[in-house]
Amino acid sequence: MTKNKFNPMQWLAWILLSISFTARAQTESDIQLAIHSVINDKRATVGIAILCDDGNMVVMNDDERYPVMSVFKFHVVVTALKKMEQHGIPLDSMTLIPQEQMLSDTYSPLREKYPNRDIPISYRNIIRYTMAHSDNNTCDFLIDFVGGISVVDSLIRQLGINKFAFSETEKTMHENILNCYNNWCTPSSMVLFLKKIYTEPILNNDHFLFLEQVMIETSTGTNKIKAGLPADVILGHKTGSSDRTKSGIKIGDNDAGIIYLPHNKRCYIAIFIKDSKENDTANAKIIADITEKIYETVSYTHLRAHETGRNL
């Protein structure tokens, strides 16, 4: 029988691989412990997913169905951009939103700017109002434009994302607050979709760059993920927030997006809160505090990986 010869290069590779796995496990453990210190005494269910460019994902409470609220506007806009590509509709082409579609009992900065009138507007600005300013009326206009909410649901599934369901519009969620539970996803499905849009050619380059910029311009939720990051860190994100039930329960309070790390790295993050008995300020602080803990760990890990030349 021939004995295997000692191969120092194989031995070195095994050591480096072991170090990498150990570092990843330690990073995951550090993140989970830090998050637990934030949420363990909160009167809410909190789900978190973090997915970095290296493919390493950390999740907590990911087996729940979280009402996604206005975060689903990201999915709606991606679907609208895909239709525009298929039909050759430029971003700056004009359309008309009739006055009767600008509902008065919903959040709509566009309606506030142009009250009681039909509104000529470009698709570029419809998307900007939907994403950056979370306008509910422009969101429902885009849902109608693509052919209904079932078309949005279908496209996302075709892209290989599951553990979600979309069956409601902004209008139907306002008609019955409990309908908010019908639009749901897990934190992991959200970050997987974000990464897919940002790393695969789902959209053409012009549309992707426009969507990326609009995400960065988001004006809502400055007290959520953004508040947990250093001021110089770039964030592209989409927030979501429900009204409260008659018993005072906040159905959903969410934020999801992309943190731009040093050395051209990105981290995809989703923090979803459901059935919260905390007030809105406390919910936002939960998201900000979790983000701060995650950023401290992830940015340090990526910095060390960059300095040592390892991919963690």
C-alpha cells in the first residue's frame, strides 16, 4: 500500500479554509448576539436578514410571514421597469394620472403637490415618487400599468424568489387594514431579491442605475436603517409602515436596502417588525440599533478581510 505523501500546499489551503469558516461562524455568532441584545425585551416580532457580497447570510426569526408594507414598492417598480423595457417605453415618456385615481385617503406627496386635477407626468417621476417618497397613488398607478398585482407576484417568482406573496394594492390595504397581512415576505427572500437585482442583468444598465439612484434618494425612514449608520455611509433603501389596528397593534414597520461598505463591497439588509406593541419611535430605534450592531461587525470583518487578502 502506497502512503499518501505530505503536500504542504494542500495543508496550507486546508488551514486557510478552516480559518475562513471559523471567521464566518464567529461573525455570524457576533451578529446574532448583538441583535439579541436589542430585541430580547421588545413587544414585537423582529426578523432580520443580512447578505453580503461573499454570499454569507445571517438570519434571525426568518420563519415568520412579515407584512411587507411599502417595501413591496421596490418589487412593483422592478416589474414596471421590465415592462417598459419589453415595450420600448422611455423613462421620460409622458402619461396622465387622472384625478379620480389620486385617492384622498392615502399618503400621496404627488397629490398634495397637484391637488384636484389630472396630472401629466413622466414615468421617471412616477417611479421617483413611488420609491423615493413612497407615494401610494403612484404605486397603484404602476400596478395597473403592469397589469395587476398578480403580475408583480408572478415576475418575482419567475426570477427564482419564493417565501413571499403579493395579492393586495395600496388601495385594498387601506380598505381593510387586515389585508396588509396578505402582502408578506421573509427577510431572507427580500435580501435575495435585492442582491439579484443588484448583481444580475435583470434590468438594463440605464434602468438599474436610475433605480439605484432613486433608492439612495429615499426620503422616508431616516430614523430607521439610516440612523444606525455613520453619516458618510451610502444607503439605498425602501421603507414600509402600517397604520395601527383598533387594539393599537402596529402590523408592520420595515426597512430594507443596500449598505455600501468600504472597498466596493455591499451588504443587503432587511429588518422587518410585525405585530408591535411598541410606539413608532421605539420601532424605528429597534431598526437603527440593529443596523448599528450589524454595521460594526460586518464593516470590521470586511476591513480585516481586505487587509489580509481573505474573502470572508
